[in-house]
Amino acid sequence: MRKNALVGWLLLAPSLVLLGGLVVFPILYNFWLSLFNKHAFLPVQNFVGLAHYRYFATDPEFWSSFHYGVVYAGATILLQLGVGIPGALLLNEAFRGRNLLRGIVLFPYMIPTIVAVILWKWLLNDSYGLVNHLLISAGLTRDAVPWLGPDYIMASLIITSVWQFFPFVVVTYLARLQTIAPELYEAATVDGASAWRRFLHVTLPQTASVLFVIVLLRGIWMFTKFDTVWLLAGEGGVSRYVRTLPIYAYARSFTYLQAGMGAALAVIMFVMLLAATAVYFRVFRVGEALA
């Protein structure tokens, strides 16, 4: 038995070392770094304990970034579900050109983020953008809408992100739809259930687990999204109207050169997501038990 256990641990050792080096050590080092007032590049640091955490508790910029992050993540998740689920239901039906349409739907998710952002910055430009051209041509507005200005930059960011990431919802939900037994729909149809009732009483219960995973993953990814926000708004100007916590952590680390504060923000985000995930699992289990 001891020999078998030893062999087992030896086989696990490479994975454990890799996991420790790539996950556990960075997390612990980041927490250790958050306890110091450290320059981002120079070897200058001094121990401050939990001072950074106390500072952020009353920092207006932190709470503003938290607010923008929640709005951004919440709106994009809802819209991705609102577009992705109907899209998956449509692509699950049999019609001519379905395979081609499935490939087209994947396009936004396959292209690099910088390409997607440049495309949407061109489409939303208030001088020569196609969106304003179509709106004016249709008589919906007389003047060009400054989509990349302070009043609309959050909406533009949400639109860009939903377009880029809704294919994930489509593909994941469609994969589950294709495993549902057709007999369930046939029985519901025989009982006189309408399309809406078939979706409500057959499709939704069968796909509840995959919806749970979709919301969890997309929530974590959108709350920690950096590249799309940074590329669309940059630093300075309108960026303060969409400055989420990852952007604020980057600014603290590499603009203000306060690596300790940036690390503290990373720890705070980690704890927030951990707590939100725990609550989410708890609510889902309660709902599953009630069902």
C-alpha cells in the first residue's frame, strides 16, 4: 500500500509543482506584496501591513471602479444570454444553410480582441462611422451620436463586448441542446404544449446546469476583463467613465508605480470573486433543492 501511495504521489508531483508554481505561488506572493509600499520598478519598499486595504475602503476612485465593473459585467452577461440563447435555439433547428450560419456566428469570438475593438471604434466613430450614418439615413437622429464620448462610452463598451463574446453562450448552450432527447419534445407536443411552454418546461430544466456554468464563467471573465476596456477607452479622457477594477489596478501599478497598491487591488478582486462564487453556488443549490 505504501509503495502504491508513493508511486501515486510521484506521478502527481509534476502536476503539483506546475500548479504550485503557476497558481499558488503567484497568489501568495501577490498577497505578500500587498503588505508593502513598493515601487513598481525600483528596489524600494517598506512594510505597511493592511494600510492599503484601509485606504481603498474609503477611496472614492475604488468604489467608482467597482460600480463601473458591476454595471459592465452585469449588463454584458444579461445581453450575452439574451442574444446567445435565442441564437442557440435557432441554430438547433434544421434549415438550409445552418452549418454556414454556425460558422459565421463564431467569427466574433475567433478574431483577436484588438481587431474587434478597432472594428467597433470605426463603426461607432461620430465623424465617419457606419452606425451614425445608418441612424441619420433612417431619420432616427439628426446629429451624429458621440458613441465614444463620456455619455455613451459605457454603452459602446457593452455593445462591443456583447458582440465579441456572445458566441461563447451560443456554442455552449447549443452543445447542451443537442443532447436533449427528442422524445421529451414529442411528448410535450402530444400534450398540447406550445413552443414557449416546451422551452419553459423542457428546455430550461434540461439546460439549467449549463446555464449555471455560463453565468459563472462569463461573470468572472467580464468582471476581470482588461483588454477590451483598455483598448476601447485607453488611459485618460473618457477612460474614467469605464475604469473598472482591473484598469484601476493596472493604473496603480504601472501609471502611479505603486505595485503594492496594485497587488492589494488584485487581492480584493480575488476575494470579491471568491465570495460571489460561494454565494452563487449556495443559491444554485438551494434553487436545485426547491426544484
